Amino acid sequence: DLGYGDVSAYGGRDFTTPHLDALAAAGVRFSSAYVAAPVCGPSRAGLLTGRHPSRILSFFGNPPPGSTLGVPPELPLLSNHLQRAGYRTAALGKWHLGETDRHHPLARGFDEFYGFLSGMHSYTQTDDPRWGPILRGRQREELRQYLTFALADEACAFVLRERREPFFLYLAFNAPHAPMEAPDDYLAKVAHLPAGMRRTNAAMNLALDDAVGRVMAA
């Protein structure tokens, strides 16, 4: 849900994203790229399996909350291959590849999981009334700060803890996906924009940019 024009490296002018820009400057900048699907769950399935979603999924679009659908467990994910190769693996943030025990990240090649299993989640509440709780592993975990920053802290801790051995960190920030919720201090940084969804989206993107910076510094 991040628009390419919201990143200043791609021409965004309403606000700056220095940490995302640094990734663009130091890495590969894609100016004509495509994803395997235009929506979340199937696109993630393509990313982690290396296969086209239409060939492996029994559903179109995203499975609804509470669904028993997901990526077929017999299909290995990138995490399975790396775990077998001796990597320490972690999935943080949004999963949306299946909510049942057999679809759970801990059953799909990840040693650790912190985040939520469904398609979206409140940024401020532990228990989202529609989309379920924040989990550590399979247990409910209290959310004590803005979710974007909680994910960044978890990522930094994992990197510092595992830095001496090979690791694979799948860090799936949900920002700036709905629900549209941003910290007040970040909303103040984009007060020059019209009030409403655009300002909130910009504030969420600024928070995401800072979170990426913290992870890269770690």
C-alpha cells in the first residue's frame, strides 16, 4: 500500500523518506517492476515460494479473517530451505498466508514469529476485534507501542542476537496498510498536508521510514 510516489527517491515531494532513499541509493532501484499478484496474500505467496500464485493457491484474492485457506503446507517456502541450510529464521509482522496451525509461520520454516496472522491489524491495540491478536509464537503478546515501532524493535533485537551466524529475517511491516492510524507526533510533521486520509498516510509512511532506519542501523 506504499505508493511509489510516496518515496522521495522516486519523486515524492510531500515529505522525505531518507532511510528508504538510502536503500535505493545503496541497492537496486527498480523503475519498471512487477509483482506476482496485485493483492497481499497471493503476492506474498509468490515471494516466499518462487511460484506464480495462480498455480499454487486454491483461492483468488485474499482469504477472509478466520479462513482455513493458505499456502499449501506441502510447498516449501524460502524459510524452509534456509532453515535446513542452518540459518536462524524469523518472521515479523503481517503473515496472511494462512491462520491454521499447519499454515502458521512456526510450521513453515520459521524459528520465531512475532506479529499477526491475518490481513490487517490495529496499530495500537493488542486485540483487533476483527483481525485477532498480536502473537509471539502461538501465544498472545501485549502490544505496548505503535505497531510499526514494535516490529522495528523486534527486528533490531533479532539482528543483534543472531548477528554472528547466518540468519534470515522476513520483516513484513504492515504500514501503511489500513486501518489508517498514525502517532500524533508524526501527524504533526505533515501538518502542511490536508487533514484526513492523505495526512494520516503520510505520517504512517514517515514512521515506517524511521523504523527502516532503525533496522538498517542495527
